[in-house]
Amino acid sequence: MANSNTKWQVIGQQLLIARMLFPVSIFNGVPREQIASHVHKLANLKRKQQQGGTLTQQEIQQIETVMPYNLDAWDGYPVEREQFLTKLNTLEKPVIALAGDTHNAWHNKLTLQDGTEVAVELGTPGVTSPGMEHYLSMDNDTAKKLAEDLPVLIEDLQYCNLHQRGYLTLAITHDDAIAKWHYVDAILSPNGKVSDTHTFVISA
């Protein structure tokens, strides 16, 4: 990558690189079917704080005490991730990392521990395989609400979709890269079609 003459650098790999740090209380005995409502309560506390409201010390601890939700991703290898992202930061080239495996859609900032933004990460949903909405037994409305709440709590998370199946395309020009998530209305029928999209433009 350092020797590449191309303007954009694209990394294709399996797992999410970004820090996906969830409040610890989510893992502290909250029943699976109540996780989404618990996250919503914590996200509202964070929204109140962002709007200048006062939180108790206990509430602050609830939203600031965090841990990775999946140690099988790069969150399980924080030292190696920091080394890797530090190398990317020396390239002085726009970098896009592509990921899958979670079966949901993600758009993350990739940052060093000091907050320096190094790259953009795009995660594709699964075409048919179920994602977080299945494992947490959520209906569509609950999954939509969770997808709105998680970016409030997770600093580097910019966007996610937890209830629709589909795929991701990436169109790159000299000046920008256009990421487009395509969501289909059916996965068990050959008549399924794209019914919804989400677009994000990355400028070089």
C-alpha cells in the first residue's frame, strides 16, 4: 500500500475493525429480549447529556463504562489494530476498509486511540443470512430504533441497519467514493427487488 501509485487504498477483509464498545450494563444480566429497550434508555441519557442536561454520577458511569461486544472481531486484538491503523495513518492516502460477517450494514470511522481518524469502514449486510435482529429476537420497529440508538452510544459508529437484507456497492472516482447500501424486499422469492437504499459519499 505504501508503494502503490493509486490514490485510493481499499482493504478487503472479513471482520469489523472499528471499536464497537457497548455500555457494560448491557452484558450484566439484561435478558436478551430487553437489550434493545435497555440500549434505548442509555441512548436517551447520552442525548440528554449532549443537550446540556445534568446526569447523576451513576448515569454517567452507565454510559461511559464500556466494553467490546465481540472479541472475535478486531476488538479482541486492540494492540494489533493500533499498529495496523498507525501504519495506515502514515500512508497519507484515503483508505476504505470493507467488512462483512455480521450480516448487518455498518459505516464506521477507524480511529487511533487518541481519536485521530485514519480510514472509513463499510460493512455489508447479508443477502439472506440473518443478523443482530435475529439473535436479539427483534421485530423491524425495534431493530430500527436500536439502529438509531447505537451511533449515539458508540463514538465511531456513523450508521447501521439492523433489520434489512441486501448488499453494498462502492463506486470510486478520482475525487470521491460513493458507498450505497441496497436493501431488498424479499429473500425467498426470485421476484424480490431493491426497495430501499442508503448512500454515503467519501471525499478524498
